[in-house]
Amino acid sequence: MLAPTAAIGRRIRESLEGAGRFTRFSAAVVHSTAAATSSWAQWRRIAPLLVEVGTRSIPVIAVIGAFIGMILALETFNQFAAIGLESRMGMIINVSVVRQIGPVLAAVMVAGRVGGALAASLGTMRVTEQIDAMRALAIDPIAVLVVPRVVACTIMTPVLTLLSDLTGVGGGWFFTVVLQETSNEAYWANTAWFVDWWAPIMGLIKATAFGFAIGMISCYKGYTCKGGAAGVGRATTRAFVASFLAIIILNFFLADFLNTFERAVLGTAMKSPL
């Protein structure tokens, strides 16, 4: 009877220890970001990472964003057309894209395409003892290896979100106006009335938090991995799973907080599309 209880207790203890190690790692990254600027804020270190995280993700983000917008339009058009409100499709599609779908889509793509690569690169350095060699040479691996990667993810995820928003909006417009021959003027007039300036800002705030979380989690999984090549593979998989969970959980709490902020501070409320 004690064996299951002992196993549960051991799992809880390991989870708490892991949370503590991640907290210490995050604190070290934040400290190095502020205190060791000369070690990481160099164009030769940042530029390749910005290209890897951002530029090379553009094609997949653009294609998926466009088709997500068209799928939203496809699934809702008949319901709106049945009550004669197809010209108001833009309100629902575009507010959904810029508030929720665009940031989450871009973050998931970054987590899948980039997060695993970050974990694998740092994990390879760990198991081949390159990180230990840097410490022996009095070089801070957190400042040199981790901080530039976290900064690149934090900067480029909002940029990719803008692209995801634009292609998602374009895809919804293409299906509704071009394929279904809805009034273009009414489509954009209703969108402009319903989607205010706060909607894209809200999405970009979320994307910044997502990017920071992806960079931190992926780097932590790679930086602390063990067990040779198999350990690197496990770290890569765990980096994506943990990043995906962080995106979903953060999205809920940030949406609740930002909606409350909108009502309490900005004094605005969601308009009815009907």
C-alpha cells in the first residue's frame, strides 16, 4: 500500500524540484539580460537568431494564417448568410484572428519549428561538454548562449503574429468577398466599426509573452538535458510539449486580464456583431 503513495510523493517532489530549478534558471537569464549586456547584445550573435526564428518561419506562417482565415469564413458563412448578415462576417473573422488565433498560431509555429531547434542545439552543447568548457574559460554560457535566443524569440514572435494577422484577415476577406461575392465596402466598414485599436495591441502583448515563454522553456530544456543523444531527443520533445502548454495556459490568463483591463481602464466593452 505504501508503494503507490511513495511513487506519488516522489513525483510531487521531483516536480517541485524542477519548478525550483526552472525559477533559478529564469532568474539567471533575466539577471544576465540586464547585467551582461555587452556579452549578448552584439549584432553578430543576435542577427542569425533573428533570421532563424523570424525570416525562415515566414512561409509557413503566411500559408497557415491564410488558410485559417478562409476556414473560419467557410465554417461561419452559411449561418450568417441564412439571416442576411454575411456583410458582417469581417467583424467575427478579423476580431478572432487579431485577438486569439493570430498570436496563438504564430507562437505554436515558433514553438514547433524553433523551440525544438533551440533545445537541440543547447542540448548538444551540454552533452558534448561545450558548456562546461565555456565555464572553464570564465565565459558565462547563460549570457552568451541563452539570452540571445530568448531575446530573439521575444522579438520575433510579435513580428510573426503581425504576419499571421494580415494573412488570416486576407484569407477571410478572399473567401467572403471574392469567392462568395459579398459587398467589399460593407465588409470593411463593419470590420472598422467592430475591431478597435486595442484588439491588435492585445494580440501583440500576448505574442510577446508567448515568445518569452517559448525561448525560456526551450533553452532550459536544452541547457539542462542529460543522457547523450537520447537525452537531446527527449529535451526537444519536452520543449515543444511544455511550450505548447504554456501558450494555452498563458493565453487564458492574459485574455482574462487584458479583457478586464479593457473594461476597467480603457472604459470600452465588446460590441455586439448583431
